[in-house]
Amino acid sequence: MTLPKYVEDARILTQKERMEGVFEIIVSSEKIAAEAKPGQFVQLGLPEGETILRRPVGIAARDEEKKRLTFFYRVVGHGTGLLASHQAGDNLSILGPLGHGFSMEAKRPLLVGGGIGLSPLLSWAQAFPGRADVLMGGRTAVELFWQEDFRPFVREIHITTDDGSLGTKGFTVAILPELLQKNSYDCVMVCGPERMMRAAAEIAQKAQVPCQVSLEKRMACGLGACLSCSVDGQDGRRRKVCKDGPVFWAEEVFP
Ligand SMILES: Cc1cc2nc3c(=O)[nH]c(=O)nc-3n(C[C@H](O)[C@H](O)[C@H](O)COP(=O)(O)OP(=O)(O)OC[C@H]3O[C@@H](n4cnc5c(N)ncnc54)[C@H](O)[C@@H]3O)c2cc1C
Ligand code: FES
């Protein structure tokens, strides 16, 4: 079933740098804020002439009453650099809500995220407060500013840092086997670097807990028309990340 998509003029309400190079931006939105599901994304267009292609950005939170959407983004290149130069009052164009998000059936999931990958997981926590635990990882303590965003919505927060400056020292997935053993999670939802998602999916499979992963591919249309975001599925069929995903059951896309 194809759900409706909208193009909205979105006014920037606030834009702040949460850590070096990572921004939180809140924009006005009526229809997308009313209809977006956790894990969906928008194609964000900068003002006329600044870039030709829109850039895909995950929805981190929505407020239907106040008609607002929140996104987090990392400055990595031309488009995100230009976005960071905009301020409250400027207008963007957003196309969405796009793609298929995370399972809405889970009652007690573990959300596993690294870096900016925590953003779409926040939208699940916000949609179903009090259900999920979150396992978040970063290189160092400052990258875990996400704690304050997740705290109102989750039961427990587990943290790892590569340098040991906060939580358990090591990679995010290092404590995943233990968490899956000690708790009866009914789903693991993962977003972050592909290596981390593959490792998490393997651990979840061993523990026999269903696992979903949110893939990232370079996109053009975002609507399933141009095939630029295709990936091989495990059954030999190609999948379009923008339309069939970005969230997939791990066994659909990982060996
Ligand atoms: C479904 C989806 C959701 C996303 N959600 C977020 C989000 O919530 N926050 C966020 O910060 N980023 C997110 N991204 C990634 C984001 O779209 C890219 O970082 C952005 O498009 C880069 O644009 P740019 O013009 O700044 O970079 P460019 O100047 O085009 O490229 C700079 C560098 O970034 C790499 N890059 C560009 N696009 C992508 C991409 N799609 N995936 C991987 N690498 C890329 C390029 O290879 C290059 O090395 C998401 C991507 C997808 C597909
Ligand atoms: S971006 Fe065009 S098909 Fe996915």
C-alpha cells in the first residue's frame, strides 16, 4: 500500500549544535508531523538553488499538537554544511513521510544505536514511552548527549564508549549478548554504522531475538523511482532502501 506523501514548507523554529558538528533542528510541519511513523524519514530540500538534490534525514521526534518535527544531523559535506548555516525563521522544503519504519508491534524492544543512528530510534521511544531500553554507544562521553533526549521515554539506558570515558569501555555490541541474556526483549532495533548493525544482527540471531536494521544509502528521488538506493536482498531480489526500507528485518538484507 502506498501511503500519501506531502511536500511542506517547513520553517526552522530552532537550530542548535548539540556537539561539535551535530545539530538538532526543529521545524514546523502539519501533515508530516501528524502522520509519520517511527523510523520514517524525509527528503529535505534547501532553499532554491543551494543544492539540486534533497538530502534524506530521519525523523527523530514529532509533535502533532504543536505541528513540529525534530531532526538531528551530522555535518559531513556540502548539503549538511549549508543546512547548518541556516537559522530560525528560514524556510526549508520537506518531502515525506517516506519509507517503512520500525515495527510498531514490539512490546519490549531494545534500541541499539551508534552516533547519529540514535536519531530514528528516538522516534520509536517517543511513540511508545516506557516500553524500550536503549543501548547507546559513542567514541567518547560527549557523544552521548542523547541520554537526556531518551531518558523521559525509556526504562533503562546502557552506555558504551570506545575510550571508557562513560559506561562500559568498548564497542556498542560488546554488551549486547549479556543484555539479551538477562532480559526478555521481543525485538532488537538497530541503527548506526553498517559494521555495528551486522554485528548486532548476528548476536540477536544467536539469541533468537528478531532484529530490525535501518539502512543508509545515497539517495536521489527518495520515492522508489530512480533505483539509486538499491541493495541485494538475501532472497536474490533487489530492495529499494527508500521505499522498501530504510528499516528491514535483518535476515532480509544481511547473510
Ligand atoms: C534514510 C536515511 C536517513 C538518514 N538520516 C540521517 C539523519 O537523521 N541524520 C544525519 O546526519 N544523516 C542522515 N542520513 C545521511 C544523510 O542523508 C547524509 O549524511 C547527507 O545526505 C549528506 O549530504 P551532504 O550534502 O552534506 O554530503 P555530500 O557532500 O553529498 O557527501 C559528503 C560525504 O557523505 C557521504 N554521504 C552522502 N550521503 C550519504 C548517505 N546517504 N549515506 C552515507 N553516506 C553519505 C558521501 O559519500 C561523502 O563521503 C540519512 C540517510 C538516509 C539514506
Ligand atoms: S532514491 Fe530513488 S529509488 Fe530510492
